[in-house]
Amino acid sequence: MDFLAPLYKAFLIKRYAKVLADVRLETGENATVFCSNTTRMKNISDPDTEIYLSFCPRPNRRLQLIWELANVNGTFVGVNMGRQTDLIAEAIINGALPELSGYERIEPDPSVFFDLILTPAENSGCPPCRIAIAPAYEKKGADLLFPDAIEVSNHHVLNHLANAIENGERAVLILFAQRSDCISIRAQWTTDTPYLVNLKELYDNKGLEIICCGCSVSPEGIWVTTRLPFIF
């Protein structure tokens, strides 16, 4: 995914209320920007972090600057979770996720618990595929840790993935890292043990598929390029 226009460099003052951040622009002015990220953003939202912003000129937007990237120790990290669905759909179309190829349609799922639905050709005999995308941001050493907090929505999504499997559909959880400086995603058992117990049960015994992928990230764009193992 190429950014449609050049990004603006800035420096983080503070992030707050999960969706807002105060920044200092290169002009020296301060601004409040939209931060589309519901995670704790640990280690990527320290004061004075170099960040990059896009500009959305739609007049109905209260905040027209959007936080897109953070430069963390020389590595660009994609911050905007609002791009996740489009990035995964593009990766499927481009063949970067071959196990999800071969479907006739790729569309946003109308339910609130999934991100994409893949529809097979009529009379193909293949079931539809429901995809939920979960971000991984917390880094320890060369690994990312998932989950980074107790989120009620994670449990709801897992229940709906289980229901999809019971209904004869294919269910896929994509753990998504908008960065390239990691070698695996590890279960962080001390954060939400009940969630991970249920996730492992669905994966081991019920047919849930888990796909982990990383990205090449730069101020020019973000592309899914890397497959990562998930370690329980």
C-alpha cells in the first residue's frame, strides 16, 4: 500500500485517550492528531519519538492529521490500525498470503466481530472464510507479545470465530505486525490467561487457523512481506 501523498514528520509530545496525541510539527507548531490505535503502544509512544502524519482534507473530520508511523530505534512501525483490513486484502490479492488465495470475492465483513469475509465461487464446495485481524505491538527482544492487555473484544471475537467453525465456515485469526524488526509473535500468558487457553483450544482441536505476518514499512508505504511463527 503506497501512501497517496508525502507524510509530514513530527515529534510526539504525548498520547492520551487512546485515539489522540499531541505532537510538535517541524514548523515548531503544536497540533492534536488522530491516533487510530487501541493498544497500549508500549515502547512506540515515548515523548519525542519521531513520527509521521498523513493529512485527510475531508471537511467533516475534526482532526485532519492522522498518526501513521513511528520511528523506533531506526525501524518504522505502522501505527494506524485503520489500515489493517486494506493491507491484508491487498496482501491476499497480491499473493503474499497464498493460503487465503482462490476465493472469488474479498469483502469487508458486515458483522462487527470480523474484518474480512472471503467468498468462494458458486458450487466450488469450499466454505466461506471469516477473518479477524488482531494487532501485535508490544516488543520484547526480537519477539512481539500478544495480547498486550485484557480486551473484552478479543474474547467476543474468539467466540464468533468458534461459532463460524461450528457453522462449517473457515475461521482465521491474523496476528498483524506493522513492522519488520521481529522474528516471532509469542503468547503473553501473564496478560490474559483465559483468552489464550481458549485460543489454544480452538487452534489445537477445533480448526482455527492462526496466521502471523509482518510488514515492510517506510514513509512511502506499508506492504505485507514477512511470515512469522506464533509460539504458544
